[in-house]
Amino acid sequence: MKKLLMAAILCCATTVVNAQNTVEENVKIAEQTVKLAEANPTDGQKQYAAAAALMGVAVNTDGQYDRAISYAHKALEIAKAQKERKDTLLANTYSLLSNIYMLQGSVDNACDFMELSVDAAEEQLGRYDAGTIYNRLKTGLTLISIYPDTRRGFLHVMQAFYDNDKAPINNRIKNMDQFTIRFNLAMEQMLTAYANGNRYALPVVTMDGEKYYMVQTRDWHIGQPLANWLSPNMLRSQEEREAHKGENIVLMNDKGEFRRLSKEEGQKVALETPSFMFNATSREIVTAPNATYLWYLQPQIYNDTVKRFEEFINKK
């Protein structure tokens, strides 16, 4: 039964119109479907069919998108009123609305309803069902391709692979390992977005009770996006990390003055992420005063700082 439900959910909105027909013939068929919906106002499937049929002719007929949305919302109301999910109407209607808004070029609405469809399918089938996992993977990849913020789609892709690993072995997608390239590509897109978002970022650290901008470490320096700057050190052995701790550190104070630290001074630099708690009243995360955080410079100020840093480093 679950396989049949998932097949229905994953199908694109199927309309009663035919690509071989003329526009006029398809409009006539759509209007017949609408009449059936009007004659059966409590039948969610007929409201859905009317919305799908109107979407099918909307490209060539003015004003049909709004009508399609109207009937889709009627189907949605009926589906939501069901005390027990007996069919795929809710997930399918969310998916249909996503398709309609996509055709209209309303990306935000399309993505919202796409995610609602995934959630509705998960509620019906279960998080660790193979069909649910596939649906989430497909949705995540679609979101990455159309939504400006890569994080939105990446979270779905990551969850799909995680859930497949955690699912009972008889529920998993058997050949998910053949699609790890998809996860890798999504990760690279996410890392690219992350690096771009941290292009002008600098860590703020504490030394001898004073705050400084860190502009160089053993593996990174200003002028490079603040991405992957900790990984090289994390990949080293504990012995190597301890042996080179404090090396090659350059700080900058609030006046824009650079200071190259000795190894002994560098070991005093506190790169700390201490414990924190949430203040529900102020809706703020409270942390210790000496906690390390990131500061984002304005592009022009950052670029000017890079030039001065290079001059400082290249001084004889």
C-alpha cells in the first residue's frame, strides 16, 4: 500500500488535457472537469482534478492560473479536514500548488509548497520509508537548483542521505551509494556559498584580555575567504598540533595596526567557543565576554586591509 501511495505522491500533477489536442479542445475538457468539481464541492479529488486541468491550459489561456489556485485550495481545505489520511490528496495538492506557482515564476511560493508536500508525504509514509527518502532527495536537489539560498535545499539532501543510513535495512534505498556524487555536488555548492558568505569575515579573538582581529594563522590569512581555515589543523595529529601551536599568527587591533606574534605569544591567543544559553525574554544567545566570534568588514575596508597586510608581511 505504501508503494502505491508513494507512486501517487511522486507523480507530477496529471491533467486530463491532452498534448495532442488543440488548445480549444483542452480548454473544453478543462471546463468539463471544473463542472464536475462544482457539482461535487466536497470531493477533494475532483477539486484537485479541476485545478490540474486548469493548470494544463493556463500556459495558453489567460486567467487560468488564478482559477487553478482557487480549486487547489479547495482541495487543500478538504484534505486538511480529513481526520485520518486515507489518500495522497494533501501531499499531491501541495505539489500541484508548487507546480502552478513555478509556472507563474513565483519561486518563493513554489518552494514553500514543495516542502509542504514533502512533509505531508513523510507524515503519511514515515520518515524512514524509501519513498520518503527519495522524495526528500529529489526536492532538495530541485531547491538547490532554483532557490538563491543553497542551505534550503542542502538540508533536505543531507537529511535524505542521513535517513537512508539510519533506516531499517529493509526500508533503505538499496543503491543510494551510486548517488553519493549528488551529495558531493550539493556539498560543494554549499561550501561555495559558505565561502562566498565569509569572503569578508575575520575572527575576533582575545589575548591578554584584549580583543583583536586575527588576520593570519598557520593555514590561512586575510585575503582568502574564511572557509576551511580550521580543517587543516583538525586533520593533523594531536602531537603535531601541540608542536606548532601558536606559530605564524598575526593580529590586528582596532586602529588597524598589525602585530606578528612570537610562538609563545601566539599560544596565549584564545580561540574559544565557550558554553552558552538562550535568554527567552530577549531572544538572544548569551555567551562569555571572551568568546571568539566573526566580524564582517565592508568590502572596501576589507580590500584596503588586505593591501596593508600584504605590505606588512613583505617588509624586510
